[in-house]
Amino acid sequence: MLTNKVSGKRKLYIWCMRSLMWIATILTGGLVLFFILYVLIRGIPNITWEFFSTKPSYLSGQIGILPDILNTLYIILATLILVIPLGVGAAIYLTEYASNKRMVTLIEYAAETLSGIPSIIYGLVGMLFFCQFLNMKTSLLAGAFTLVIMNLPTIMRTTQESLKTVPQSYREGAFGLGAGKWRVIRTVVLPGCVDGVITGCILSIGRILGESAALLFTAGFAHALNGLFRGLNSPGATLTVALYVYAKEQGEFGIAFAIAAILMILALTINLATMVVSKYFQRRKNL
């Protein structure tokens, strides 16, 4: 009789927990789906080819986001060129070369702390250091340097975790064949964890794409159409900054939702690319 009571209570407990998990899953999925559909439904009707391919003209009242798209591409390119070698190199040193465990722990703690700092603080420091102290003025390059500091912990920690997944026996086998330290890293370790490195880079692109607070202080919000090198040395609005300007400063909510829909599609594409890359390299490892 006592066993039946215990069994009945356990079944009730399991049923309640399962029901709560289902409710949480449905609520989470429903909110995400509602948010995506709401932005797309409000934004897609305002997207036209002219909207994509022209720059704003205040005389004719024409609104275009071509400068904002180019500025976004410029700042992503500049940030990745700087942050990938720094992040991957730091991760390789900390994982493969550093012998002082206390120093490694301290650097990892500092990186995790940097990851939790609000982006508005990065923007303030970037404005004071890059724009004023280094006399870069308000420019996309100053914004790119600020985003490098923001994304460095992500690249570094992701690469570190990927390096740790490579079995130690691979390294020992390569050393046994007479390979040097750098040759082992270059030919054995890095090819074995390239999926994690690429995943970290793709996630960094998503963070760069969605950043606005730091860029308001450092990159500015000009809608000028410039080439790559001139654009990096000039102020410019990325898509997220343009969304803020149109929604908050000008009250153009239709345009703001159109930009939000574009950013939403780009974010979904980046997440899909991350999944595809991970599965591709996972299949290659299993072959």
C-alpha cells in the first residue's frame, strides 16, 4: 500500500514537471515566433529595391539605406581582420604555450569579465580613447577598434574551448614523429578544431551586426556614401544605428521596421550558417 502511494506521488511529480517544461517550451517558442513574425510583417512591405539601392536625399524626401548597408559591411570587415588574429593567437598561446596556470586563469577571468560589460561602457571608453586620445575622431575605424575589444573575449574563449577538444594523443603522436611545436599546432591541432573557430567568428559577426550603443559614441550616424578606405576614416551609421535614428529621432517607424526586418533576416541567416558549418565539420570528423 505504501509502495503504491509513493509510486502515485512520483507519477504526479513527473507529470507536473513535464507539464511545466512543455508550458515553458511553448511560451518561449511562441514568443520568439511572435516577435519574428511581427517584425517581418511590419517591415517587409516597406522594403523596395529603391530602398536598398539609394542613399537618403533630404531635398526630395527619398529614403535609402545603401550607405548604411555599406557602412555595416565595412565595419564587419575591419573588425574581423583585427579580432580574428588577436583572438585565435591569444587562445593558441594560452592553451598550447603558457605554462603559468595562474596567469592563464587570470586572463580567462578578465576575458569573462569583459564579456559581461555593457556595450554602452565600451562606447564611452572607445570615444574617449580612440576618438579623442588617439585623435581618430568619430569614424567607422574607431567603432571597429571598439568592437574588436568587445568581441575579443568571444573569439578567444570559443577558440580555447575548441583547442581543448583535440585529443592529447594527436599531439603526442605528432611529437613522436619528430614534428615541432608550431608544426603540430598548424597541421594537427588547428585543423582538428577549425569548426569551433569558424563558429566563434560567425557568432562575432552576429554581435557586430546587432551592436548600436557602442557605435553611437564612436562611429556616428552619418548617412554618407563612401568607398572602403574613405568610409573607414569618416563617420557613418550602420544598420542598427540607422534604425535608432529613424525610429527615435525622426519618427519614421515604417523605415525602422524595414531595417529591423533586414536585420532579423540577417540574424536568422547567421544562425543557420552556424548550424550548417558545425554539421559540415562534424560530418568530416566522423568520416
